[in-house]
Amino acid sequence: MTAQFNLESVVIEDTQYIRADLCQQRATGNRAVVVVDRGWIFAGNVQRTEAEITLSQVVHVFKWSSIGFDGMIANPKSDNVDLRKMNQEVKIPLASVIFAIPVDDDWGI
């Protein structure tokens, strides 16, 4: 095993690892893509209570193809992603939320 070190990264067996403070900044707003039980996926501005999540400015992630889930998260405006704007808030019981991914405030809008 060989290793090379510098101030910004380390390379171990041809894989470069970058310092955490040099990585892309995480989303700082309150918008998230929320994956819900039974395959539903929504994105919206999140308000949480003890029992549920309420999403506003909602888009339904209807489908994506050929780019994978991560590609859809990274590029929601791709021609391979079908987002459908919703005109109402969506309330999701916390027990139905599988996971949520924080995204930029303008994701899917």
C-alpha cells in the first residue's frame, strides 16, 4: 500500500480522499427530498412536528430514468427527471418517512 499526503487530500491505493472542509457545502435551508413508504417521493420546504412533516412548495418526483437516484438529486432539471408541481401542502406522518435528503432551497422549483 502506498500513500501520498498533502495539505488538501490523501491518496491511498489510487483513491483520493479530500478534507471535509474542502467538500461541497451542504444545503443550509429547510428544503428536502423526502422518501415515503410505498415509493412516494416528494420535495418541499419542511416543517416538523412530533407527529408529522408538512411540506410546502411541493414537487412530486414522479419518475427518473437512466441517471439513478443520486443523479436525480444532483440534477433535478435533467430531461431524465419528471417533477410535477403540487398546488397544496403535503402532510406526511413521521412513521411513513423512510429518509430525507437536504437539498438547496430552489431544488425542483
